[in-house]
Amino acid sequence: MIRFIEDPEEKKKISRKILEALPEWFEVEESREGYIRDSAILPLWAFFEGDEAQGFLCLKETGRETMELAVMGVLKECHRKGIGRRLFAAAKDYAAQKGYLFIQVKTVRYGVYPDYDRTNEFYLSLGFKELEVIDDLWDEANPCQIYVMSLKDAINVIGTRHSYRGKYLPDPVPEEDLKQIANAGINAPSGCNKQTTSIVVVNDPELLDKIKGVIDPPVAATAPAMIVVLASKIVAYRDRTFYIQDYSAAIENMLLAITALGYQSCWYEGHITDEDRICDKIAELLNVPDEYEVVCILPVGKAADDFHAPGKKPFGERVKFNSWDGEL
Ligand SMILES: Cc1cc2nc3c(=O)[nH]c(=O)nc-3n(C[C@H](O)[C@H](O)[C@H](O)COP(=O)(O)O)c2cc1C
């Protein structure tokens, strides 16, 4: 289980335990003590089996939009169990939610020491890309390889999108960003290209208040902007309409655009389309023509609260290769 550790003394205890057990990487006392000292003030995640920490990872801000994987370690007997990968996933989620665009990490260049070669392979397997080698950053015997990862490439945006139901900061969302989000929505695929989904962007504070006034019980009450998704049951061919698939694809595209631009949202459909038909009240406030249904609202804004990814079932339970009894 991964825990975000806040207590500085606990952080130091964990980092000391792990780093002292890894002399292959952290033999030099001065630098090891530096890592332990720094760990007290950096965001730190630890992996626990029962009460025993088996690994940890710290992030450090190195620029307004860049974090560094400052240090990580997993006990040797616990290697190859996916612990480092899970620690990094938690840290990446955190950095993305805080709006950082890149994560960098430094290690000794490939081909110098076998133990560090494994470290290089691990970073590459996480998706890091080679940025630069600086031969004399540390010392001649330890040429420094810098790796970098964009938190805003499609795969990372998909991985760091989560439903957000906390409070929003009051800052207005620039119109350009709202246009980009709506554009992502209308660029989605649609059955027979019937383009059955339309969108009303709401950023007028008075109108937003009116909409929030009909959402009972309230959700997204502090959001500074909202995307209202409209669907029209246009026939694609014979008696078939794909309007649900169409608006679902449009919504997911918009959620990803929202995440990529550093905002948060949540797909509110059940809440507004239940028997009390909040959707119809919203349609009336927006003068939506009869041929459209309001099917979903997506609040847009910067998160004011922390939040966590929901649990997903294990990969292997939902994904098989070649046949349902197939092994990965
Ligand atoms: C069709 C649909 C309807 C949803 N309706 C609501 C809703 O009314 N209220 C809500 O809080 N979340 C709603 N959600 C969000 C889901 O609860 C959320 O996607 C799910 O719990 C998984 O979490 P994640 O989005 O963070 O991965 C809806 C999602 C979908 C796809």
C-alpha cells in the first residue's frame, strides 16, 4: 500500500532505512545523508507491506512547471514487484494535479556501472526520455544522464484524469481555454459522422449561478465555468442512432483536454438526468431547442482541494491477450 507521508521525522526514518540498505547506489555517506535530510521537507510516498516500509520516492520542484524525481529506493529483496512503478505513478499523479508539465530525473549514464544500468532501464520503462548527458555535473567517474517526461502527453493525460468533486478556485477560465476544450469535444468521432453532440459553454457568472441554483443537491457549486453537453437523436442509418456513443466520445475528449490544460472536472450525467430532470431546467435556462437534450455537465476550473485517484480493478482482471483465458 502506498502512503503519502507528511511527518518529517517519519520521512527521515523511512528514507534512512531504505537508503542505508542500498549501498550499491547510496554508498557515499555525505550524499546519502543529504538525501535523508532533504526527504524531510519534500513530498514523499512510501510503499508499506504491513508496518514495514519497502520503498520510497521524493519529488522536488526544480522550476515553475518542472518537478524532479529527487530520490527513490526500493529494498533489493522487493525489486521486480512493481513497487517502484506504483510509487512513481502516485508521484506523477500528484505532479500532474499540481499543474506541473515535466518530471526530470538524473542518474549515472548507461554503460558505466551495471547497477546504474538497471536504474536507466527502469526509468526508460517508466516512459522517461533522454534529455542530455552532462559529463562533469557530478564528477568524471559519474557522467550524469538527465531524463525527462512530459506530463501532458496523451498517455499521461489519460492516466492522470480523475473525477474531481472538491471545491474550485474562483479564478475565471480564459475563454481561449474553454474554446480549446469545446473544440476537443466536437473533434470526437461520431457514428456515420452525424456529429450529434453540441455544446454550450457557460462562463457568465450570473448565468452560472442560475444553473447552480437548479442543481439540487448541489454539485460543482464553486466551478468558475461549465460545459453543458447537448445531444440530438439523429438517425445514423436505418433506425440506428449512435447519439449516446457520440456524446460519450465528445465528453471523454473534453475531459482529457480539461486535464491537459491543468483544470479539473467530473462527468455529471446521472445526477442531472435522474427523475428530477435537472437537465430540463438547465435546458430552459440556456434556451436549448427541443431537438436537443441536455445530457451532461462538466464543471471546469482549477482544483482548490487535494484528491486521489479512485481504485481501479487490476489490469489483468479486465484485459486479456488473444483469448479470455489468455495470460499476459
Ligand atoms: C455515464 C456516466 C455518468 C456519470 N455521472 C456521474 C454523476 O452523476 N455524478 C458523479 O459524481 N459522477 C458521475 N460520473 C463519474 C463516475 O462516477 C467516475 O467516472 C467513476 O467513479 C470513476 O472515477 P474516475 O472518473 O476518477 O476514473 C459519471 C460517469 C459516467 C461515465
